[in-house]
Amino acid sequence: MPAAPVKELDRVVIRFAGDSGDGMQLTGNRFTDATAVMGNDLSTLPDFPAEIRAPAGTLAGVSSFQVHFSDHDILTPGDAPNVLVAMNPAGLKTNIKELVKGGILIVNSDAFTAGNLEKAGYADNPLTDGSLDGYIVYQIPMSSLTIGSLKDLNVGKKQADQSKNMFALGVMSFMFHRSIEPTLEFLAKKFGKKPDVLEANVAVFKAGYNFGETTEMFASTFSVKPASLKPGRYRNVTGNQAMAWGLIAAAHQAKLPLFLGSYPITPASDILHQLSNFKHFGVRTFQAEDEISAIGAVIGAAFAGNLAVTTTSGPGLDLKSETIGLGVSVELPMLIIDVQRGGPSTGLPTKTEQSDLLHAMFGRHGEAPVPIVAAYSPAHCFDAVIEGARIALKYRTPVFVMSDGFIANGSEPWLIPSVDSLPDISVDFATEPNHDDEFWPFLRDQETLARPWAIPGTKGLEHRIGGLEKADGLGGISYDPENHEKMTHLRAAKVAGIANDIPDVAVDDPDGAEVLVIGWGSTWGTIGAGVRRVRARGKKVAQAHLVHLNPLPKNLGKVLSSYSRVLVPEMNMGQLSKILRYRYLTDTTSYNKVQGLPFRAAEIEAKLLEMLDD
């Protein structure tokens, strides 16, 4: 039988969608890892149901995973899929509106039963009513083919049907010329101690691949050449993985033990899970009974001389706020990693949002300024948390490191740095009295305004710290009005002075634009992609992105005043825009999206074109 012709593509966007029990995240991750091995640039967008266990087959229970891969540098998971794999009617109904017209639709036709159609709200079967005529549709009876591939093995029908995601993965691996070896290696590692399960999964995966190879159904297969990336060793990494590994690297470069005190919360929990696997690096992880206990332990760990970290999301940040204020008062280095999600309250636990910037900036009683560093991509989480640790240790202060669900769960290739390239962020502990024969715990370094850090038990350096106001230098409790005002200004000046120790904001403006688009956090990729599209139309637009949000870069005011119009896209109601307006009296244009989903490049492009044509 002649092989189907191979079409060369420069990029493709694939989305896997099905019930939350269909293994769509596993399928997407396996396809992504095989794609990473092939050398493509890539970006992913997992999308989880907000309900812990929505009824099977319902729209609320749909889970999806989108991967965009290419032979060139890309910045986003793609605006819309070129290929949709729908494992059931609910997966089809929630995603078909986003499949590009003329795109490829692959469905598990076995799942389109009367009961499943009713659960998804279909009055008629879309596979037969003509509503899918605008797409290239491949109906594959995946469930029955999966069960058939396991007929010679000791596998029950229910267990066999649960393996159909491996069949879909096999079909897609064939269609897009992905190597099967990474998936086989993964299965061997995951199920090595369960030979029956391993044999079943391998059999189904290979059955799907062989089906693609032998069927005459497909008009063509597709190939995407490797991307031309900077030379080096890469691996596919999620934001939460990069954050965890960045913490390990920061502790190594600081020559300090790493302590993580945390309470599980979506979407930050994976950082705790990741770090719990690295006890051999001296990492201590503590899963507390609640958010308040977690950050209380972090205060203690910082007092004892650790690189002390807590991870949380918006609802947990609410509970930690008082103790963060204590961290400001006692002036100890600690990191608060906030992986943002939709709110308020429980809100949208599995959806993304840039919801906490104003909370991080102002969400404590009294005058309690805290530096803020924001990661802008999954790989950048590694660098962002090291920078956060550098600031915390050097200036003896809590530091926020902001992430969000989009970059925490998404993935991209990460160029693994050499250890020699990482900054030395080691600190010197106080070992001697610093004021005649006494130790004054709040006698400050004149350059940084940081107080000394003395390990409890150091002879002669006994001292007391707490939440009550301290006397300048000596550190004893003070209710003196002038002293309180002085200490308030000192703490503020210390944080403000960090502006002298961070880079100027860089502006990408190749040809003298009048419009600047500026963002922070995970909007970086979609802003960059939108700017590329606008420039491809011959339009002029400048771009800047903020990593340091408190204090802001020293040159930011000058940059903003250089442009007649400033666009600020955010996944909130305009939090950075408010800050820029009151800090610099800049008439910014807010462009906001609060849907639990990231911006698309086309949305940024359309808004910029609207401004440029106005």
C-alpha cells in the first residue's frame, strides 16, 4: 500500500480534548515531550476542569491540552488549533468553535452514543447531521480498537477502555512523525513495577501508531522540521518545575539550606511536589495544616538561617498577609511565591488570572512595602526566583515572586544554564558584636539599609525580634512616635533603594513608534506575538515588559513619557495600569481580559491596530 504523502509545515497547533478521566493531560504531555526530543520550539496550554469531579461526559468535565510546535521561534501556545482530537461529544462541543475552518478533526466515534450526546447537549449527532462539513473529519472507533488490541491480554473491558488515550497518542504520533521512543521510555519508567499495566499501555500505543500506518483513511501525514535554537542542552519544562529547580539553584548559590513551608493549593502545589523529591540536595519541605502555619514556619526557618520559601495562590495569600507583615517588621529574607488564579474567594481554581498584583503591592495593614518580581514564561520562572532570592537575601526582606496558572502549568524548551553562569548570592552572617561590645540587630548597612542576620545560638549575639515596633538600631520595643516614623521611612527607603540594583526596563522599538505596549508576567508571549503581527503589516509599535514591579525600574517614567499612547494588556481589571497612572501620571490605555484564559496574539494585534488607526 503506498504511503500517504508527507506535507511539510512550519508550525501546527494541536488540541486534545475529552473527559477529565480520559487522560488528556497525560496524552498532551507525552506528545509534547516527544516533540521536544524532535527539536521543535513549542509552547503548551493545559486547561483543567474547575470541578474536582464533574459528572463524566458533561461539558463541565472537559479537560484539554493544547500544544503549538514549530520550526522557528514561537512565543505562545497558539490562538486556535489546526487539529482537534475529541474523545467524546462534550470534548467536541466545548472546542469545535475554536478549530480553524478546514482544520482536521479526529473523533472517537465509539463515544458518540445517545447517552453521551444528551449529556453534551446535542439534539442530533454532529457526526451525521452535516454540522462538521467545514472540517476534515476522521472518525476512528478508538474504544473498540483499544479493547480489540488487548483481547489477548488479561485486561478487563473497563480498564481497557481507560487506555484509549494511548491509542489516540499513537495515531497522532504517526500522523505528525513523532518518535515513539520517548513514550515507550516513559511508560517503562512509570509502570516498570506493574508489568501487566505496562504491557497493556504499550500494546494500545503501538496499536494506535500501527492503525495510522496501515489505514488508508488519512490523505496525508505532516512533518515539522526542528527549530533553529541557540546551541546548548534543552529540556521541556513547566513553570512550576522551573520554579522548584530555581529554588534549589538559589539555595546552592546562596550556600544556604532550602526550606519550603507550604499548604497545597491549586495551581501552586506542584512546586511542593517537585521539591519533596530533592531531599538529597538538603531540601526540607513541610506540608503544614493550613496557610497560616506554613508561613509561620517560614518565618522561623528564615530566623534560623535558611533560604525560606512559601508557595501559595490568591486565597492562601489572603491568609498569609498578616505574617508577611511580620516578615517586613522583623526584616528577614523570605520568598512568597504566588501562583495566581481566578478569584475572588475560591473563584476559578484551575484557571489563570493576573489577579494579585495590587494585593502583593498593598495587601497588608500599615506601611509594609515588599519587593515584587514577576516571571514571564515557564522557563523564566527559574531566573525569576533566583532574582527574588538575591533581593531577599541582600536586603533582608520578604519578596514576592509572581507566577500564574498559565505559565505554571504550561511548558516550553529551557536552555539549561551552567552552574558557573549563575550569580553568587551568598550572604555573610553576623558573628561579632557590632556596637561596642553589644549586638544591635537593627544597626543597618549604610548602602543597602539591610540589618545584620545573626543565627540563633551565636555566642554574644542573642537578640529578640517580634511584631511590635523596634527602636532604631538597638531593636528593643519602642512606642516613641518619632522612632516609629523613622523606622517606617527606613523600611520604605530600603525597598525603594533596590531600584538602584535592578536593570533599566528595555524597550524594543526598532523604528521610532508612537505607541508602546507594556505588560508584566505571562502576557509577555502573547504581547510579543501580537507585536510581531502588527510589524509584519508595516506598522510601528514598541514593546516593553516589566519583571521588577516593586520598585519599578528607574528609567520607566522616562520611557512612558516618550510615547504618545501606552497600551497595558492585563488579565485583570487594570492593576498595573492603575499603578502606572498614579506613579507617573501617564494616560495609559487598559486592555483587560478576565475569562480565566490567556490573551491570544490576535486579540493584541487587533487592539494595537485599532489604536494605530485611530
